[in-house]
Amino acid sequence: MRYVAEPPPVEERVALPAGFAAGGARAGIKASGRPDLGIVAVTTSAPATAAAAFTLNLVQAAPVRLSRAHLASSGGVARGLTVTSGCANAATGPAGDDDQAEIAGALAGALGCATDEILCASTGLIGTRLPVTHVLEGIAALAARGLAADDGGLEAFATAMMTTDTRLKAATTTIALAGDDQVSVRSVRVSGVAKGVGMIHPRMATMIAVVLTDAAAEPALLADLLRDASAASFEQTSVDGDTSTNDTVFLLASGTSGAAAPTPGSPEAALLGAAIAAVCRSLARQQAADGEGATSLITCLVTGAADLVDARAVSRSVVRSNLVKAAVHGHDPNWGRIAAAAGAATRPDGSTVGLEVATLSIGLAGHAVFGGAPLAFDATAVSAAMHGGEVLIEVDLGRGEATAEAFGCDLSEAYVRENSAYST
């Protein structure tokens, strides 16, 4: 039996779970002098359990390859992680791999742990080398002055990850799980921070995110929960149709809450999974809303699909359509673009989705506009409703009970200006 738990409410704020310390610094990677080095360390006597999801782009950055290898070598545990911004360390050849290994070794030395207990991520310009000397000096300085085991430390870490982001992205929630004694009830926190507003498209996670929890969980369970959470959130987000070389999501569990480790398939595992998924959903929505040049968040809710694969495929197809994105930017209630995008959706194996025009219904910004045939509606009223910060597109396939959502943003002139002037 598979248990399903309702998602808990999420707050968009920074909140560091117990068992971690974090910080950010200026290491000299960015020419602007802004913060560009972030560190999270595990403060417990035992390492945290860890899981990750990575880009499916065949051109994978050095930190992606290194972190994948370290998770396999360590058996799914971590003592610390570092994120550098301003340089992707992607397509840099063997020298880039050596650079990343040296950085991981330096952090391992600072934290007093094995090198394979360090995870790394980078974001920024592809094809350039990291200034390793500056990064090593930054790690030593940040470790010497001490990482902060408070919300401010995590905020500094999140700030150091940002590149073209216009605002920090954070989410947190708490749930109640049974204590180790199986009698008491313990509060468990799940928090996440993320960066990424461009080069975002559903292939895995489409940005860098770090999710931390003070829950106890085995690596295999964490991996399962993260896979499910990413599939419903980060993999359902598209800003511009481009998949990065560096996409990474880390999930670490410190086990300091005093709650018992959930067993796979249990109600407790479902509850923890729902909390992780809720945090990931919030981060994904914040990313889409802050898409480069964006003025509107687009949410496409698909209902009535024959199965979950169809529902996800159709919702993704709608939010990634440039014609739909342009119509949203212009507040144009052109539902024909939505219908066309839905009909062009394909499943991951390339097969077509279950869709028939006769059973297709479309709602735009709270107004019914199509129901197997065009519906009469007040175009002026719908256009006015599309001026809000979020435009909801509802698509009912009329084929079953499955539902899914995807997140995107409008396409503006500012996106073109930014990406013609900024190297990625």
C-alpha cells in the first residue's frame, strides 16, 4: 500500500534546520565583487545522509561528475558542500576536474572529513576555469571565521549562489513525526534555498538547490523522496527551453530532530516526502516567477488526464511554448495557442498523449474559454485578469483522473536584452 500525505503549508523564508551551519563570502570569482562562495557544513558527530539529482545534459560540469562520484563512494553521506557562482567549471577538460577536486579537498581539510564526504556545485559562465587560488583562500577564510548555525548563515549561503537572480529564493515547512522512543512527537523542519532564473528547462532539476532537514532518513529513502519531489516540481519548470550543464539538487538529512527514521512505504515516509515536495514546489515556483525578464508566473494545471505521464507532458508543453509565453506577456487571451501547445505534447518515449478536441476544456485566468468548441467570453475581462503576478491556465483533457501542474513565465523583450548582453 502506498500512503499519500497532504502537503504541509510552506513559508517563503530562510530557516536553517538543526545540525547544519552555513555561510557565504566573496572569493573573487565574480568581477562584480559580489558574494560567490557558499558553504554548508554538518555539525553533528555523524555525517548527514545525502541524496542528489543532476542534469541530464550530456555536457556535464566537473562539480556534477565529482559529486556523483563522491555520493557513490561515500555510500550516500556528506559532511559539507560548497557552491561557487560566476564560473560553471563546465567543458573545462581534465584541468577543470583537477580544479574541482582541489576545492573539495580543501573543504574536506577545513571540516576534518574525508574528501568523498564533500559535495560541490557551480554556476556561471561555461568554458572558463575557476580561480582556484582565490576559492581556496575563500574557503580557508570562511572556515576560520566560523560558519553560522543560524538563519543568517543560510541566507548568506543562498545569496552567494545567485547570478542573474533578482531575489533570494527560500522555502521552509515543519511537520510532526514520531520520536525515537515511538511515544513522543518531534517537530521536523525541511528547508531549501535555490538559484536559477535562466537556462531552465525540464530535464531534471534545472538549477541549483539545496534542501536541508533535521529528519533522520536512510540514503535510499532520501533518494526516492527527492526523485518524486523533483519530478513534480523542478522537472515541471521551464523558463527558456535550455537545459544547463550544471543542474544540481542536494538533499541532506542531519537526523538531529529526535524523530525516528521513517521506513520506506510508511505513513511517516509519505509525510516527510510531502514536506520535501512542498519545499521543492515553492522553490520551483519562485524560480519561474523570477525568470529572466519575466513579469508573470505561469501555472498550467492539467486535470482529466489518462495518467500522470500525460498530465505532466501536457502541462510542460503549455508553459514552455514561446507563443503562449508571449501571449501572457501581452495579456492576450489567445486560447488557441494553449490548445496547440497541449496538442503538441509528447510523452518521454516520444509517443503522443491521450487528447481529443471533443473532450478538451481550457480555462484562462479564471475564465472558461474553450470546451470542445469555442466559448463566448469577455476578452477584455480575461485580459484584465491576466495582469496579475500569476496567470493560471487550466486544461482538462476529459480522459481520466490524473492531474499535474507545471510552472513557467512570460517571454519579454527584457529576456532577449539580458541574454544578448550577458554570457552564459
